[in-house]
Amino acid sequence: MLSYDYCCITDDTQEYNDSKCLCGAESCKSLYFSLAADHYDAIMKSSHTTRNRFAMLARACEHYAVKSYVLSRRDAIGLASVGFGEKLFSNSPVWLKCYCAQVIEFIKHERTVLPQHLRSKDRSTEADGVYGLRLQNLAITVDRVLSFLYKLPDQTVPPLYPHTDEEVAQKLVFGNSSIWSKFKDFVAARKRLLLKTGLQGTLESIFKRCEKKRPLIEAARDVLRSTAAALRTASSTYYPVAAVLEVQPFSLSIASPRFL
Ligand SMILES: [Zn+2]
């Protein structure tokens, strides 16, 4: 028999429906569990999007790239503050701990702002319930990730790694399957159309110039910039394509998933 709201939360509808409370109290909400409804995810949806999570993972893996990297004091304190210790992380690579520390920072942030989004009488206790659930789920996830990593030949290799400038240049322009080589195929297939706009000649001279260049990042940037300029001069129809080519994300290296 229950006579106290333990603010237990589940995201399993079946478990929620089965959790009939028999306490008989006047204020009983009749079900032991609360369903993790949409408002529980309000902060997660706005501040912990796929992009945020990917950024966290990239940051964790970037730290790993520095050979002398050990878990920062801030991350170590963060993990310890919620009881995530060596028993959970036995033989865990540093990047996973670093990632978890960042997720924990988010979970703590969510705990402080979530009550504003809740409607119950005891919002603070309810937010505590969400906080506990998040940490529990994170611990379970760490365990799952580790059991996956143990099967790999080298468990310490991070899932993402930053490309060198040379690799970026290859992927963008100089490699066989680069964006640039696809663009060249596209242009070759539309020769007649491009002849009309005068673009054909300009592009071919860029292609020729490109062949003589060494596969360096500066050369890749230059090729994309001159192509964008040529497209803009030819027609306003090409503005969107030109805008894509003019984006300069090359100082940020492209990271490739290594597990795929
Ligand atoms: Zn009850």
C-alpha cells in the first residue's frame, strides 16, 4: 500500500498503465508512476538536440586527440558528484568519460530549469524524479556502450576523429570521390546548357588549374572560391550553390564515424 507520492517516472506506457495504486488516499492520483510526458522533455528538445549531442561527442573525441589528455578536473568532479565512478567506467576510454561529464552538466542544468515547465503541485520533487531517471538511463547507456567497445580490437579509439587539413582537401576537391569530382561529372553531363551561359569555359579553366595544384587545403579553398565566383557571374540561379561553396568550414575538420 502506498500513501506517499514517490514521483516515480516511466517512459513505458504499459508500465504506466499497470501501476495501479491501492493506497485509497483522497488525493491519490490512482497510478503509482507518472508518464514521462512531453513537458518532461521540454529542455531536452530545446537544448539537447542531436546537434548539441554531436558537438559534445566531437569535443570529447577532440580532447582525446591530444596525447597527454587526461580527464579534466572539472569533468572528474562532475562525474564524481553524481556517483559515476570507476566501477561504472572500468576500462573505459577517456572520451566516453568526457562525453558523460558533459551530459551530466546538461542533466544538472535541466534539473534547475525544468520546474518552470511542470504543472504539478510539487514541481521540485517531480524534477528530481526526472533528474534521477536521466542519470539512471545514462548509467545504463554507459554500460551498453562499454559492452560494445569491449568487442572492438582497440577500445580506446574514439568514434570520431578530426581530419587533417590534407584529408579535408582530398575529401572536398582532390580525392576521387570528392564533392568536387561529383561537380565535375555534373558539369560534363550538362555541357550544352552551360555553354549558353558561358560558364562551361570558365569552369574548364578552373578544372585545368586545379589539376596542376598540390592537394593542400589552401588550394582547395581557392578552387571552391573561384568556382563560386564563376557561378555568381553566370546566373542568379546558381546563387544558392555558390553560397554553399563559399561556406568556409574548413578550419573545423570533418570528423568521420569510425564505427560504421
Ligand atoms: Zn495512491
